[in-house]
Amino acid sequence: RDAKEGFDPFLDATKWYRIAPVKDNTRYLDVVGQQYKNGTPIGVWTRSNRNQEFQFKDAGNGYVTITVRGDPRYSIEILSFSKDSQMKLMETDVNNPKQKFKLVLLPNGFYRIETSDPGFSILGVTNIYQRPYLSTSNDINLYQQWEITPVKWFRRQLSSYKPAASLQGRLIEKKEECRSAPSRENWEGFFIV
């Protein structure tokens, strides 16, 4: 299941995921300030919304682009193939080597996110005032291990929405366009936190 052999079959290219450093899984990769434009820095922040939801799109030869849900025209790009290089948001270009990553599945079930230059991987930070950066690839460095979890969504008709007492406080309302619903104005999306 090593991503070097191809895209991890356990990650669905049609789903959205949150990416958290194992050292502090209450922080998530984040598009700083929810600014979906070229050059916006990538940081970490506590759980919030779509600027922390990403999709892994096949870029060929076992590589993926990491696309942001807030505006799927944009993907994560590294500034350079050098130690301490940070990341930014840029328009998706599957031919740009700075936007290609391999998700290396580690024996403990976490991932190392390796650049298209296999000597470097993304190092997670736990301080919200720091930015993730590149470091020499190392499978045992906990700061290079990432927990990738799917965003869980379900839909209910508003007129019938009455959460069980045990779930109250764990659901956050979020309006979503529901293309499959016969009457869009009667539907709203919810995600579990």
C-alpha cells in the first residue's frame, strides 16, 4: 500500500479529507485567512471549515495534487525544492512538479507527504503562528507523519431535522447546495465534528 507504487487505494479521489500532523491532531492544514488566490500561504489551524478540506487528485505516476475544497481550482504548491521551503496556494497545474506529492503510507497507518523530489517531505508544525515546511524525508520523524481523515457529510430534509440529544452540540450546520435533492431550498448539509 505504499503510495510510491501508485495512488493509495484506500483514499478515494472523489472524497474530501482533513490533514492533521500526528504530533497535534487538533491542528489541520489550512488555507490562511480563507483567501483562495495565488500565493496564499498554507498554515495550520484548529478545525474550522472548507479551507481545511482537501482532495487528492491523480497527477500520474503515483503522484497527486492536493486540491482545496473552498475553491477546487487551487492546489498546494511548495515554494522550492529546498529544506525549510514553505507552501502556498496556486492554480492547479498537474504538470508543475511543485504541486506533485506522494502519499507514503507508513507501517503505523499514518502518511508521509513527499514532494516530487523524494528527498523532501512536509514537516508538520503544532504552533498556529508557524507554517509547515519541507524537511529531509524521514519515516520515523513524528513531525513528518500525517493523519488523513475523510470529512463526513450527511443530508436531511430541514422539516424533519431533529438531532438526538446525544448528538446535540456535535453537529454544526453548514448550508450546502444539494444537487440531488428535488427541492434545493429545503435541504441543508451538516458535518460531524
